[in-house]
Amino acid sequence: SAVISQKPSRDICQRGTSLTIQCQVDSQVTMMFWYRQQPGQSLTLIATANQGSEATYESGFVIDKFPISRPNLTFSTLTVSNMSPEDSSIYLCSVDGLRLTQYFGPGTRLTVL
Amino acid sequence: AQKVTQAQTEISVVEKEDVTLDCVYETRDTTYYLFWYKQPPSGELVFLIRRNSFDEQNEISGRYSWNFQKSTSSFNFTITASQVVDSAVYFCALTTGSARQLTFGSGTQLTVLP
């Protein structure tokens, strides 16, 4: 399985600001995914990021709020823009592995005041 | 549409007890994969097992075992002789070859008391 790191591991941000979360993989992968986990809830897919193309967003998530970059096969970023307290969540990236198994990064715990 | 249901929100057991976590899924695809993940308090999601729709063999890995039954659309997870370190939220998830993204159940919070 791939080794995945995320930065920052946690952050406390003010309302109205933006935060960019980085996801780094130790091997080249085709597909990367970004999930949100609100407090006490399950994981919800935000978008799928393929290198060289625009990210594909799930219903309820828009590019203006969650812009994603995928500059190469080992790296992606997710920006949470114009944050509100409702954006307080754990944000996790994952990569597509063997036989559709996804492996997850350690997550970024975001608190918006 | 795909759906994964974990009816047990919270389970509490005493150490050394056996515990089974239930998972029921819905999909119209004939080819699909089922997964279990563990999320300890630290927050990372740890992959435990994958099972494809053509393989109904049960699997045992140490104290963990999984029972996949297509007839009841269930993929249950049993921990034998539970330990305090098993305390975590456990998620069941489903993906199909076409969709690729994971559909997660709501999770079961397992607490193992000493």
C-alpha cells in the first residue's frame, strides 16, 4: 500500500479565511480522492482528482468552495475557501490502489472559529 | 444507487468478549467490492479487508473474521476476544467497477472496556 502524508495535520482558522491542504503520496497514482468527515459523521466524497484534468465534484460540492489541484501523479491540494464554522471537519485524501482498494492519509482536522 | 447500512451506532463490550459488527449493502451492479476500515481516535482510516462479489469465502485474520453472504447482502465483521485497542469507529464501504468512489456506511463506534 502507498504511504500518504497530509499537511497540516490540524489547524484552527478564522471565519472567512481559506486553508490549503496538501496530500503527498510516495508512489505515482492515477486517482486521488478528497473526503470530508463532519464531527461524528461518516465520510463524504468531495471530489475525484486525476492528473491533467479538472477534478470531478460530487453533488453538493463546488469548485469555487473547494478548488483542487493535481499537478502530478504524487501530489494534490484541496483548498477550503471562505470558511465558516460548518466547514469544521476532518479532511482526508485517499489514493486508488490494487483492486479498487483506497488507502487514506492521516487526515487534516480543521476547526473554524 | 448504492447504499451501505450499519444499523449499530454504538457497541460496548467488556474485554475478551466476542463482538460482531453488521453491514448490509445495496447495489444493482453484479461486480462490486466491499471493505472494512478502522478509524481509531487519532483519525486515520486503516484498511482492514477487501472482498469482491465473486468470492463468498469467509476470511479469518488473527482475531478478525468476516462473513460475506450475497443472499442477504451482508458483510459482517467479528472480533474474537476483543481488546481495549480494538476501540474505534469501524466503517463498512462499497465500490463498483464503474463508480470507483467508495460509499461508506455511517460507522459503528466500538468501545471495549477493560
